[in-house]
Amino acid sequence: MTAVFTRALKVATFVAALSVAPLAASAEMHRVAFQVNDNDPQRMNLVLNNVNNLISAYAEMGDEVEVQIVAYGPGLNMLRADTSPVAARIAAMSLEHQNVSFQACNNTIQGIQRRTGEEVTLLPEATIVPAGVVHLVHLQEQGWSYIRP
């Protein structure tokens, strides 16, 4: 009788595992790119708020999300060590969310350096991409969603 019970328990466990597996496998990965091209602290904060809300919403659904914030033109001030009005929030978000990255446009950096003759220093969380607009297009071509708040 115990052999029959053990076998039935194994079958029930296997069936239960099969029924749970599709739920775990159904978690989706979302990839979202946010554009920042305005030197407006309110818009920068709006982007950061949107990112936090997006991450929370997908977490509640059991989904994952990867976010890139791409700053170029006047929006580069968001990622500059000497001008960012949101530097503390960016530092905190980088520690809290490993799935959020900050991209700085090298074309904009080079233009500022040519005009001012001074080196542009970025926040440590920023990564340089060759061209912000081209980077956004490349992400969209790879299926990323594009947001311009």
C-alpha cells in the first residue's frame, strides 16, 4: 500500500510542477527606453518617477523590465556631475534597480567640450554611447519600447 501511495504522491507532485511551470515561464521581459533631451529638472524628475512606477507595475504583474534612460542635447545636464539636479536620485536608483542604466550622448559631450574648452564630467552611473538619437533608434529596432515624457 505504501508503494502505491508513494507512486501516487510522485505523480501528483509531477503534475503540480507541470501546472506551475507555465506560470513561471509566462513572466515577460519588457525593455523600455526613455528619452531626455530637455534641461528641465521637472521633466528629469518625471522620467525618474515614470521609471519607478513602471518597475513597480511590472513587478506586481510578475514581469521583469530593463530600462535605459538616454540623455542628449540639453538633456545631458541630467547626467553631468556639475549640473545634474537629480544626481542623488540617480545614485539611489542605480543602487536600488540593477535593471536601470543611464546613457550619455558622446556627440553632445564633444560639442560642449568644443564650445567651452572644458572637459565634461559625468555622474559615475552614466555610460557614454556614440550618439543618443542613434542609440534610441537602435533600441527601437531591437524591439524596445520608446517613451518621451
